[in-house]
Amino acid sequence: MNDRIDLQRRVAGFVEEYSLEAPIQARVLDLISEIGESSKEILKATGYGREAFQKPKGWDDEFGNAFFSRMSRQQHRRKSGDSPGRSVGEVPRPVLGTGRYRIGVMR
């Protein structure tokens, strides 16, 4: 868990150092955009699901951009007060509970 907190702090420091703060709507749209770009790369790399995934050239950059965007979104939530300010390590707890419920329903 300390690694996640360290990553959050590093991203927060980078965002602050380079004045990259942005409103929540920009952060969410950036995250969706980055996920879309990663998804496109997966589709292209797998022939739209017909082949096994093999990491394409530039994948680490695409994945890193999506990750950075996600961490930036978390930083916005902590600074703006529009959330309880949980760390990224705490966020999955309620989601995992919902996932367990859905799995039980789907079986």
C-alpha cells in the first residue's frame, strides 16, 4: 500500500509543480480519452479480439498515460473536497463488495 501512496504523492507533486490542476470535468474526460486510446490499441493488437494480446509498441506509454490520468483525477478529488479524500488504496473496498454481490447473483 505504501507504493500506491508514494505514487499518489509523486503524481500530486508533478501536477502541482507544472500547474496542471484542472476542473473535475476535464479530469474525467481526460481519463475516458486515455482509456479509449488504450482500448483502441488493444483492439488493433488483437485484430478486434481474434488474436491473443501481445503488447504493441507504445503500449507502456498509453497505459502510463491512462494511469497518470487516473491518479490525477484522484488528486483533484482530494484537493477539491468533492469526495471524502480517500487514498487510491481505499477506493476499491466498496467496489469489491459490489463485485462479490454481482458474482453471487450471476452464478
